[in-house]
Amino acid sequence: MVDKEKFAEEEALGYNIYIIGKNFQLTDPMRKHVWDKLTKIERFHNHIMDVHVTLEIQKVEHVCVITCHFNHFKVKVEARSTDMYASIDRAIQKLQRLFRKWKGKIQDYHRKPMNLVDMSVNVYHHPPKDETEEVNEEIDSENLKNWMPHKVIANETQILKILSTEEAIMKMELSQDSFMLFRDETDKKLKLIYRREDEHYGVIQAEG
């Protein structure tokens, strides 16, 4: 059955909110709790594309993951506890803190003219099973995955935005990704920013 009231609210927001439950039955009151909390957060209505909320029970932990997709970046938060409602509230609080911390930078980022470059990406796959028959005779099946070669099956071109180092750090903070490839706006060189074990960031630059 279509919730007409919810549909009308999503139209007013200008984007969709998707809520799914894993390993448990997601109830309407819990779904409403998520919806009510999210729609009260200060957001950037003109830029947000959609919001995905995943609620999952992992043994004794109740996990809430919220991902907000914007144009050219995302904001992701996660919270865990022994109660799903508590996890939802904690995730929402994390989201609010991130938006407050980075509000000015996000607005500046969206006002900045788009400077894009194309990046070539290779797509790999495992070879067909018949090519690994000889390998199977020599190594254990549990170690097979460590020996199977990969092949390039396609080349794709993806858009890579030109960023300042500060903007790259902001995107890493918001997305919680482990690394990101970007082209530095200062020297136009391709660089890799990554999250260190001490929670600081490192930047790798290719020579030449």
C-alpha cells in the first residue's frame, strides 16, 4: 500500500529517504522514528539527492548506517548499541555534528565552479572455471582465490573533480572512506589521500 502522506512529504523535500532493515522485522513505528528524526535535521535541500538508512542486527549489536548522497560527494555515519532506537538517535546526532562542522565548507564547495577531468578505470574479473582446472590439481581449493589471475575486461572513464587538499579532507571526513583519488587544484597533479591508523591523513603523489 502506498503511503500518500509520506510520498507528498518526499516531494516537498525534493529527495527520497530509503529505510531498510536487515536480520529483523522493521516496524512502522521504527520507520517513522527514523523519518521524523531525519526530516528535522538542518540540511542542504538544494543539493541532497537521496538518503539511505540501513538498520541491521549483528549478533548483540544494533547498527544504524545513514548515507546522504550529494552531487559529487556523500556523507556517511554509523552508530552501534544494544538498542536500535539508541543507535538511530546516535547516528542522527553524528550527522548533525558533521553538518554543523562542515556547513560553510560544503556551501563553498557547491558554489565553486566545476573543474573536472576524466579518469580511466580498468575493470577486472576472474577467468572462467575451465582455465583453473590445472591450478585446482596443484593447490587446495581454499587457497585458489589467492592464485587466480585477473583479466582486464573493460575500460571505463569516470569524472574526477579537481579539489584543494582541504576539500579532499572534508570529503574523506564526510564519507568515512579509507582513501580517495583526486587532482590537486594547486599543481594539477594526481594524488591519493588515505586515512592513517592514527586517524590523520596521508597524501601520496605519483612521480613524473
